[in-house]
Amino acid sequence: MSDFFQFLSVYDDAQVADILSEESADVAVAALGSLPPDRAAAILRRLPKKDSAEVSLKLARAESVDQSVMAAMERALRKKFFSVISGAPKAVE
């Protein structure tokens, strides 16, 4: 787990899965790989079947990603969340 993508903690699993389903598998892997395993698994289960299979495979084979690439992916995803999800984020229970 890393410090990247921690902004996702304020969104519920369904919101995160909805947005990640529109992203590439690589972005989903980077985001899910940065979350606690139980949270990542819960979000992974909510992805469409075809997406979850590819993301699962890539998570299993994941290699380290350059910090600047991770930061760029996080910034882009954060911007998308803030523009797509209107209103205040839901608190995770």
C-alpha cells in the first residue's frame, strides 16, 4: 500500500468501481494496488467481469511503477473524480 490514491478513501466502493471501470486496466491496477487489500478486493468485485479479470491478472503480475508516473495517474484520476462525482464525497463506513 502506498500514499498514492488515498483520496479514494472518502468515496464508497461503488463510486470508485464506477470510475475505475471507465479507466484503463493499468490505472485501475495502480489505484487498487495502493489501497488496503480488503478494500481493493471489494472494489474489484464491483468491476464488470471482463475488467475485473484483466485487472486481477495485472495485479498478480504487478511490478513497481515509477513514482512520477504514479503521481501523474493519481492527479488525473483525482481530477476525474472531482469533476464526475458531484456534491460532497460519501464517507466510507
